[in-house]
Amino acid sequence: MIERRQEFASDNTGGLCPEAGAALQDANAGAAAAYGDDQWTQRLCDRVRELFEIDCDVFVVSNGTAANALALAQLCQPFHSVICHEYAHIDNDECGACEFYTGGSKLIPTPGTKGKIDLREVEAALTRQHELHSHKPRVISLAQATEVGTVYVPDEVREISAFANKRGMFLHMDGARFANAIATLRCAPKEITWRAGVEVLCFGGTKNGLAAGELVVFFNKERSADFGYRVKQGGHLASKMRFLAAPCLALLADEVWLKNARQANEAALKLANGLRSCGAEIVFPVESNAVFSRLDAMVAQNIRERGWDFYKFIEPDIYRLMCAWSATEDAISAFLSDFKAARSCASAAR
């Protein structure tokens, strides 16, 4: 049986980083208060406020789907709509959770190059909303980094925020790979969040070295009123919250989160450069930890038969390769070696 290696299928395949693992063990050393009244959760909230340099409200939930869906439910009434990119995770990969938790809000996907919101397309979508006969536009949601691995620079976020604000809308940021974006931009977290007009950020940790746990960060406290009740009703108030909070706190201490993100980003660049040197086409700019390559179906199948796992994405011949924080040079070299062999086999077969 061929051993299945999944280093590049998803950044969710990476394990718990050492710092998070040690923190989890420390949190398990004895009893602690439940439901977020423990010292780790309180220190985590304080650390997030320090990181973003603002007095924000911070909530811990179990996963990214819950973070996005609950955050959008907080901003929307059932008759509201959310504008997003056509590749957005909230529209394609969350099984209608946003619609479920909002009780009827509609997601309106719009096209845009390089996975980014195109305000001309958003404007066109808004003109098609017929007042009382359509959902009322309420939120623009953007992913940072995007679903194709590109990154919004601060000016782009500010432009989208100004557009939204002018129309009485809010800006939500799906930050499942927020760390990877900051590692690329090398800016303070505030510069692409509250200072740029983001109302609420879903700050991901699972893809950055945690086993579970995401943060919902409200920069405007008026928007977070009673959100704790929403989290509880939604089934995401952990009774033993310290086991989510302690590893996350360790991630944010001493810039471990940035170290992990830089490792993942650098691995993606090495992988992309290696694929280019083998003659593969890289479809999108590699700005975070994602590599998208156009592959012949026979080559892709041959690579899979050699034990590698990865996903087809967007078009029939575009495949996504994700680098976790734990991706190694040995894994990249082994994949590239098998890629070369697969191309040779495919050529010979023709």
C-alpha cells in the first residue's frame, strides 16, 4: 500500500506546533474556571488588544465556519445580504452556515481577478437589488489572504471600506490565513483591519499551528452587543475554554504566529519556483502559502498514484497546493522529484 502524504492537500493537515502543544499541556496541569473565566482566556483577550492596538471585543469559537457565520449573523438581519467574491469560502465551503445562522441572509457572489473583490462588479450587483423585492445589502466580506492566495494591501482594504461605508454597509474580514497575509505585508495588524475600516475580523489559528480555535474580533464594540449569547446559542461556547485559549495565547506570544506563517509562505515560494523550473505554469501570484498550478490530468493522476494528495480548484486543470507551517524542504524536494517523474511518464505514454 502506498503511504498517503498530505503535506500539500491543505494547511489543515499540519499538526499542532510545539509552542501550542506545550501550552495545552500546561493548561491541563490542574483545574481551572469554566466557560472562559480562566486565566488563559482572559490573557488571550488582552494579548489580542495589544496586538491590534485597540480596545476590541474578543471571542473564542471552535472553528472558522462558526467564526464567519456567527460574525455575519451579528451584523445581519434575515432580510440582509452579504456581498463576497465568487470563490469565497463562506459561499463555497461552509455548507450554507452563514445563511443558516443569519436566518435567511443571502450571499451574493461577485467576480474579480486574482480572487479579490472588484468594486465595479460589486456596484453592478448592488444595482440589481430591487429595494423591498431583494435582500438589503448589509455587508461586504473579503478574505485575507484570498482563496487563491493573494493578499489585499492596506489601500485596497481602505478603498473597499470607504465604498461600503458610503452605502451604509459593514466590512467583514475572513482571516483564516490572516497570519500569512501579515507575514507578507510586514505591516502592523491594525493597518489592514480597524484602521482600514474593518468592523469584524475572524482571526484564524487552526491553519497556523493550532488544533482548533478561531477568534472573532469586533473592533467596534457597538457591533458586538450580546454576541456572547449568540455564541452560546450556536453551540460554540466551550466549557473547557482554556484548552482553546491557551494554545492560541502561545501562538500570539513572541510572534510564534508570524514565524509559522513565514515558514508556510516561504515553503510555498520554494514549491512554486521548483514547479516553474520543471516547466509548470503557476496561475496566481504566490503571496501567501498557496500555490495554484495548471496541470495535465494525466500528470496529476500520476502524482497522486505516487502518494501525494491535492485538490482540483476553479478550472478543470488548475490544482491547489497548500503549504502548512510544518511543510519541509524534504517534502518539497520529494514532491518535485515525483512531479518530474510523473511528467516523464505522461510524455512517454503519449
